Amino acid sequence: MILVGLSLFTLSFAQMDIDEDESNPISIPKDFEILRSAVGVALYRKNYANGVPDFVQVINLNQGARLVLLHGEIKTPGFEKGAFGGNDPSLNSRLLSQYWKQLSASYKNAFCITNGQFFYMLEHPTRLPFPLKVDGHILSSGYAKQEFPRQKLLLQLWQDRADIQILTKESLFDSTAPNIIGGLTEDARKSPTKYVARTFIGISDQDRDGKYETILIFNTQSARQVDAADVLRSFGAEKVMMLDGGGSTQLLCQDFSYINSERVVPQAIGVVAGRFVAPEKPDLSTSNAVHIEISEDAQVQHQGKKTTTAEPISINKPKKTQVIHADPLPSLTPYSPPTLISGSLPGVQGFPTVVIIPLVIILLAPVIFYLIKNRR
């Protein structure tokens, strides 16, 4: 009876530990596979029978990841010619690969880049219909004053959060967000029922703290507007915004093009991973502290998740940390999750925890019985 009780307790404890470890703040639809990841960012793909996949990037601002708004060279400033009395500049357009070179040269942990704003294709240089604010400066307030009433949106970006709001003069000029990009609602008439290339963006409050800390970017070569919005909602998006699509939709990650187009665009969105923070090596020359050697490349595997271990740690000295660029990262290559038997101990592959403790108890039972009998 005691053995049965101990076994059931062990099983319940092990299962509780498994459930705790398998919790994940991001709900990933089952049909999506992970292609690559880094600190605070991940790229997922869903394949279809027609050979045209969907791609979704998940960007967690709480982990130091960020969006970078890039644009072509300003040719004419268009002072006070835009909506709400703002500027309406003309911009040169560039290949997405050129934007990638700019992003990766500025950020060693650059992750992906995609197209961004709508633009006026009949002009070269071209203008933007909706606002663009970069590093605290409103570059353009857009030229679209009467078009798409109540369907123009703003994605506002802070360091630790984002928001999507209806475009008004107040929401643009009174916003404290240092970076803003304009777009449209999901039901705006941009060939809504046609299966064409789409770029959408969404935001989510995954930790339910009242701030939208997760950004989701959707790219595909074939979808209706409702399809694009639904995919983002399946990842947890609570607000969505439509960006430029058709021949403008492109996606390039780490010099690999997932959606390729020769169209040049005046504005692009870069995704930058967070930075890995590792403990600094202690100076053991003047310390008697116990020293635990751990390889930099060693990994602890637990419940199917990988955690890169830190540098050697002195357990009696205060830890100092230094910021190390995340590039290059092993996780930037296509990712294949390790296979573990659920409930196994760290470092003991394939031998379940729930078997070890009951087995030890069974082996000790004759000894315990003998001692109890002799005592009587």
C-alpha cells in the first residue's frame, strides 16, 4: 500500500513538472514548423499542396528584439504638402537585398527583412500614402487625405511595446512612439477576395499585462485579406494591419530569400533579434570559491527544450554580466527540436523519472520487511 501511494505521488509530481515546463506563452498553430530562431525572434512556415507557403515571424519586444524602419534616400522633402499639414517627401526605391545589407551592417543580430509601406507606383521617386516616423522624426505624414476614410491605421512602436490605432492628426503628432508606420484595416479594398501576395502585421499581449509586447509579421504569395488576418489571429494577434502586397511582398532572412521579387520599394521593415547575456568569467586567482566548469557549447536538454548554458560560475562571488552580440547564433540555422521521452531526467535519455523511484522502493522492500520483522 505504501509502495502504491509513493508511486502515485511520484507520478503526479513528475506530471506536474512536465506540465509546468511545457507551458509556452506563444500559441503556435500545429501546421506551422519553425525554420529559424534567435533571441526573441522566430520564423515559422506552413506548407500547402499548391506549393505556396505562409510565413509568420514572431518578435518578442520583452526579450530585446525590435523592428527597424528603413527607407530610401529622400529626393524632395515636400515640406507641409502632406496630410494634416505634414511633409510629403519623394523617396528613392531600392531592392530588398540592399535594405538587408544596410540592416546587417548596422546590427550584427539582424534576423529578417520584409517590405513595408504602400507607395505611389506611377512616380519615381515615389511618395508614401500613409505616415512614416523614424527615430522620433516624422519623415512623412502621407499624401492620402480623403482615401480610405476610417480605414487608415498606425502601427506605433516603442522599445518594449507596440499598438495599432486609427490614423488621426492627434494619433500621429501626439504619439510618444519613436517609430510609426501607416497601413490599412484588413477589410480595406485592396483586391480583398483575390489570392495574391500579402504582407500583414499584428500585435498581441501574450503575458496579459496590458501591453502589446509581441509583434507578428505575415508574408505569403497567395492569400485573400481575410486569410492573412486569420493566420495572424491563430498566432494570438489581437489587432492587425495590412501593409503593401502584390509584387511588393518579399521576405529575406540571413541572405536567404523565402519570397523573392525584383520590385524595388521605398520602405522596408527590418527585424533584429535580442542579445544574449552571459555571465562573466570570475577571476579565480584571488578567490578560494568553488569553481564549476561548464563548456560554452554544452546544452541542457529538458522536456524537449534547449537552454544554452553559461560560462564558468563562481558560487561564492557576485555575478557580473556583459552583453554579447547574438550573431552568429547556432539557432539562426533551420531548427529541429530534439527528441526526448517525456518525463526523462536531464542527462539520462530515455529512462523515465516515474520508473526510477518506484524501482528503488521495490528493491529496498525486502530489507525493510526483514528489519520490521526482527524488531517485533
